[in-house]
Amino acid sequence: QKKTKQHEFRAEVKQLLDILANSLYTNKEIFVRELVSNASDALDKVRFEINRGAEVRDKDLPLEIRISCDKEKKLLTITDTGLGLTEEEAINNLGTIAKSGSAEFMEQMAGEQNNLEGIIGKFGVGFYSVFMAAEKVVVKSQSYLPEAGPVAWSSDGSGVFELEDLEPGRQRGTVIEVHLKDDELSFAEADRLKDIIKRHSNFIGFPIYVEDEQVNTIPAIWREPKFSLKQEQYNEFYKFLTFDSQDPFETIHISVDAPVQFNALLFIPQTSHDMPGFNQERPGVDLYVQRVLIQKGNKDLIPEYLGFVRGVVDSEDLPLNISRETLQENLVLGKIAKNLTKQVVSHLQKMADKEPERYLEFWREHGKTFKLGYMDFANRERYAELLRFNSSASDDAEGLTSLAEYVERKKTDQNDIYYVSGPSREAFELNPHMEIFRKKGVEVLYLFEPLDEFALEALAKYKEYNFKSVEHADTKDLDKFESTEEDKKQTPLSSEDKEVFDRFLEHVKDVLGDRVTKVKVSTRLSDSPCCLVNPDDGMTSSMQKIMHIVNK
Ligand code: ADP
Ligand code: MG
């Protein structure tokens, strides 16, 4: 006496299914990648349970993925020996949008209705992508939990799905039966499937068999010696890992033996995948222990300011049964993280020294994230060397200078590095504080983002030079520099003028009252009649604006 229960998909799944069904997306084969990656996730999870000594059904089953097909029956079947699904999990996990692929896809859709093609490929749409090729899908599963019974989930991808109990006696894992649409029967051809797996799933860490022939190669490429690897292999692995269609911008392969042992294969993408306004989580890096995947997207190994880094880290020095909860406090993990950060930063430093143009390319793409590193005291000096700014020495807003270059150009006897904050170069042209710097030909760093000023304030100095806002600049410091020719034509105040000015200043002070501390005659202005100056220890006006918003 079988019992069948019908359930409705959650609203957002219906919406997603609708988009997929109506999309003219041609690269439908990615659904195979999605199903194989789910199978691999399920295998990772069950291996994790076995390693930590949990009670697991069919403990000795080989961990593998098997794919078979039958064109006559229009059927493609993907079987794994992973952790399986209980009835409740089937309802919850296959009836709603899970955390990664599809959820991100839906967010993207909200913003970029027209660019469906690009988004499907880039993020992967998860399990539901199967409905691009299937008219019906049946998922039969036996959970690893000893007390759970087998269950079948099925749907034709319209509004509902059905659940049914199965006869007991199945082995652990999940079988996904994909009943193909009439015009998608090529997915029931073994050669086509082998080709798809080679291209999309070659680095999956479990054997994948198509009609009993193993198709993937499973090298833990990060553990191979560097000299044995070609850039193409790195690129292939990067694309497998990230779904990025471009090659990586930079590949960093690290092997460390002391004080902790680890291998890491890290990549910097060509394009930052930050979508402004989407508040995406940063991807993190995948943590392996002794070649076994422990955690995807670990965020503790790479600091936020290197958040663009993708890749894997593998250590012999962590226990296999480490729990994800205690990872964060693990000392070995902390050491690895410290070392990784140092290595990435010095890699960037090398690039900046040897290939400055290429470094600027990096900076334009990822500099916004990198700037967040002002809190990393351990790497502070290198961080400062790696910063880039637009400045009054550049011809346009595209030009970039390092602090080292600024110091090379600075005036003899100049002890400060000057900066000004604002929205644009045009705004700086109109800023009265800038007049004296133009007059004296003293370079000023242009800070376009609030973060720039936070970074400089946190650093306080570069080498022996203090960072100083033009608003805080003391005219005495600047007066010692020789003026440009034009400036020399200005005549000094006569004593008569001075008297008149003194009376005028008193009047201004009366009018402004407590709003200012002092009113004085300035030599810093030539075109503007007056300007507001900050006391030396006060906040700059842009910082005041930020604090004003923060405190609201
Ligand atoms: P994601 O993989 O990003 O979580 P998917 O849409 O690909 O999202 O899958 C949804 C969920 O369905 C998974 O999180 C998992 O819980 C479950 N699932 C899918 N395939 C399998 C499988 N082969 N074995 C066990 N669980 C699975
Ligand atoms: Mg998935």
C-alpha cells in the first residue's frame, strides 16, 4: 500500500522553473554539471560523516558516481552513493531554492532581465536546471541515517511535486532519473555525456563512470609539483572551480612545509564578480584535509581584503574529523591563514615591481576590495606599497601613482604626503584649499572614495612621511617652498591694508560667532575670496560628512 503525497513548489521555485522552461538558453548541457556536482557534494558529506565516526548506513560502499543512459527509453540516470535524502529533506531541499546556485541566479535575474544567457552559465542554476532538458524527473533516495526509509520524489517541473515511500532494502545514496524531452535525446548518448563530463566535471574528487567506464581523472592538481603542471591545466581547474568562462588573471601555487604543512592553489579572476547592490557573500576558498574536502568556501583562510581570491587549500596537519564548527578556533588553520595572506600579498608586490602595468590592471579590477586591508597590521608596509591613487601629477582621472612614486617626486624638505577627498577632479579644481598647492607645485593625492581616507588615516604615515589632508596643511609648511613664477608677482600687504583687514576680520568673527574658532588673513588663496580651514587635530570635512551619516 504505497502512499503518494502531492506538494506545491514554493513560489520562487515556480518562478525559476518558469524562467528555465521559457528560456532559449542553448547551452543546456550544464544541467549535467549541476547534477554531478550535487552528487559530489552528497559524497563529500557522507565521507565527512564516516570520518567523524557517525553511524552511517552501508559504510563500506565505494564512493562514486555512475551514469547510464537508454535512448529508447529516453532516459538518463545519475546514481551516487552519497548521503541521500530523507523524505523531509527531499521536501525541503528539492522544493525550495537552496543557498547557492539558484538563489544567486534569482537575485541576478531581478537586476539583469535581458542577460539570461550569461547568468545561467556563470552561476549554475542548481538542481532545477534539469528541467531545461527533462519532461519528468524522479529522484529515488536512501538516506545514510540508519533509521530513515527510502523515498521517491518526482515532478514534471510544473507547479507540483510528488512524494512516495519506496520498498525498503535499497542501498545508500540517490538515483536521479531524467526522462528527456523528445528534442533533447542526445543527452542519452554515452559519447555526448563523456564529453560533457570531461569538459565540466573533470576535477570532481570521486570517480565518475559513464556506462561503466571511468571518465574523469581526479588529480589533486594542487598537490602536484609546480614544474609538472602547464598553465592550461591550471586554467582548466580554475574554470571547473569557479564556472568562470575566462582564464584566471593570476595563478598562485603554494607549497609550504613549516611551520605547518599545506598546499594551496589560488587564483585571481580577471573580472571582479562583485555586483554592486547585491551584497554577495565573498566566495572564500575550499578547504581540504589530506585530500578530503572539508569545507567549501571557507572565509577564515583569506581575509576580506583579498576576497577576490578563489582556490583550494589542503593540509596534512589538520585532523580529518575536524568539525566545521571548531575550525574557526583551530590554531593550525590560523597559521595557514596568516601564511596564505603573506604569500598573496608578496605575490602582488612582485607583480607590482616587475610588471607595473599588469599590476595596475589588477588594481583597477580588484583595488576597491584590496583597500579594505588597512586593518591588517602584520602586512601594513606591503599594503601601503601596493596602494594606488590618482593625484594632481596625473593628467586625468585614469592615472595612478604609488606612494613610493609620490615620495620620489616630492619637494626636498617636504615631510608630509598631502591628500584631498572629493567626488571628482573637477571638484578639486574648485576647492580653495588646493590653490596654494597648485601655486607651489606640491603634489596632492586625489581620494575619490571614503575608504581611501580611512586607509590613509589608519596608516598615519608612509615611511617617515605623515599623511595630511590639504585642509590640515599649515601654510608655514608650504611657504618654504618656492612659488611658481606667477605667484611671485603677488604683492605683500601694506600696514595700512593690514589695519583695514584687522577690522574686517573682527567683524566677520562677530557675525560667525561660535561657528568658527578663528578668522585670519591667508596667503594660501589667490582666486577664491575665502576658505574654511580645519584645526590640525580635527577631522577633515569629508570624514565629518561620513561620521555624520554613520551616527544617524
Ligand atoms: P545547491 O547544490 O546549491 O545546494 P541545488 O539546487 O543544486 O542547490 O540542490 C538543492 C539541494 O538538493 C541540495 O542542497 C541537496 O540538499 C539536495 N540534493 C540535490 N541532489 C542531491 C543528491 N544527489 N544527493 C543528496 N542531496 C541532493
Ligand atoms: Mg548544486
